[in-house]
Amino acid sequence: MRFEHKCARNFVKKYELTEISSESLIASLEKMGYTLIEYSKITNQPDVETLLSATGLKAFSLGVRAFYYHDKNMRLVFVEENLSDDERLLLLSHEIGHIMCDDAHSGKDRADIYRERSASEFSHYLLGGSVPIKLNLFLRRNKSAVAVAAAALFLVLCASVAAAVLNDSAEMNEQSAPVSVQKQVHTDSQEEIFYVTEHGKKYHSDDCSYAGNGELYEITFEECQRLGYEPCKICIGE
């Protein structure tokens, strides 16, 4: 990533911009400690004329449309008055480019040329030449909607994972279900109940002495036939 591109991205992030407009750039300049001064090349208000004279920039201002100035006491950005919105936005972004990038070229040969080039490239990226910056602005502008969408997506993913886990669990239970007689109580009074032992092959009545003293399991006549149990010859007969 080019240096100027990185500076433009950092500027958008640091000053939490949601759009690029003259108003948002002026607000950012104020956060940076700069005051915007509109001037004319013909006649200025007394306070503006005083500033230009005090800084020694009166002659310089006649040959440019915007510039910035700072010393230990003040920070100023001068922009020619009576500009169109597009011209004003372009000049503001260019001067912010100077503020953000100029120090990187200090001490270089032909530093002024490098500074102008960096300011122009900064302006280019800031005003729409950068997809990452456009995306950053969009996300900041739609922060609430993005947060809601992200939360909804998270819930959908959680539901999908939970459904998959439950499905796997059900399949495992089906695969591991015993094929022998289950230990359950039959409440249908119309079905005759018999009893079987854990390892026996015959079914008995409840008072059969041959059923043994171990644990007995209730079973219906239909289940006896289906599972291959034979009737006890002592308590049930042939």
C-alpha cells in the first residue's frame, strides 16, 4: 500500500468519518486544531487581511487557491472564497494531504515536489480512488445495520450447528438402541403382561417359581412372539 493511501485510511479512521464532504473535512481540521480562513485575492475583511500580513503570506496568497500555515501559536488553513462545492472539497482534501504527509518528506532534495505529489495522491484516495476507504466509510455510516446483520448471521450459524449436533445425536441413539426387550412398563390394560429374565428364552406368568429371583422385565404377548420367546411349560403350558 502506498504511503499516501495509508495516510488517507488512517485519517478516515482517526477522525471517524462517515462521509467525505466539505463539512466533515472542516470538522476534522477543527479536531486537528486548525481554523479555516476564507480569503479573497481582491479585498479581504480586516481580520483576514491582518492575518495574511502578520504571517507574511499576503503575496503568496495571490498565486494560490488554498494553503496551510502553522507555528507554535496558531494553525490555519486558507481557502479562496466563492468556490463551488466540488472545488472547495478538492482544495480542502489537498491541504489535509499536506498536513498529513508533508513531514515525511522533510530533508529530501526537491521536497516541495514530493509534498505536492503526496498531497494530490492523498486527495485522490480520500475522494474516491480507494475501495478500502469506501468500505470503511460505508461500515461506519451503517454501523447499526451491520451489527444487526452480523448478530442475525451469528444466530443462524448457531442454530445450524445446534441442529447438526442434535441430528448426529439422534442417529447415534438409533444406532445404539438395544434390540433386546426394553425395561418399560406397559400401561395398556387390554394387553396381557408376561415376564422374562435378562438371559432367559421363555416368558412366564407373574407367580412362576421358575422365573428365578433375578430382575424381571414386563413384556406383552405380541412382543413375546415377535422376539422369539417361548412359553414356560410350568406356568403357561404348551
